[in-house]
Amino acid sequence: MLTRKLMFAVMFVLVLATGSLQAGGDPARGQELSVDCADCHGIDGKGDEDNPAIAGLDEAKHLGLLKAYQSGELVDEEETMLMFTEELSEQDMADLAAYYATLEG
């Protein structure tokens, strides 16, 4: 009985892991969503003296940062990132991260 439960648990974890690998972002949709990001980070995502570059940022790292801003775990001085991320779905954030990962940093 314990072996059966253990096998079920392992299969469940593998299904979850596979689903998250397949649920990557869509760079084309991310480009459409990036209009608001360009106001601070520039059209090319290279930032300026006040805003960090996000072009070429690792997709998983970028997604993690967006989620951290959305949850309030990571806060910028004027909470600008919270304002921009609070309306984004998880898929929106994945799409943005995928798009910026395609740009040269």
C-alpha cells in the first residue's frame, strides 16, 4: 500500500514538473505586452541610469522577479513595478520574460 502511494506521489510530481516545462512564455505576445515596460526600460529593454536593463535577462529569473514584485516580496521605491505587475496574469509575466530573453542584453 505504501509503495502504491509513493508511486502515485512520484507520478503527480512528474506531471506537475512536465506541465510547468511546457507552459513557457510566448515571445510574440510578450512583445505586444511590453509597451508599458518600454516607458521605463526602453523599447530595446536596455534601461537607463534610473531603470535596469531587462533585455537578455534569463527567462526564469525575469519571471521570478516579476512575481516577486507582484506579490510585494520585492519592492521598488515608488512601487512602480507593483502597479505594472498587479494586473498581469502568470501567463502575461511568462510571455514578457520570454520576449525580453530573446533581446540582446
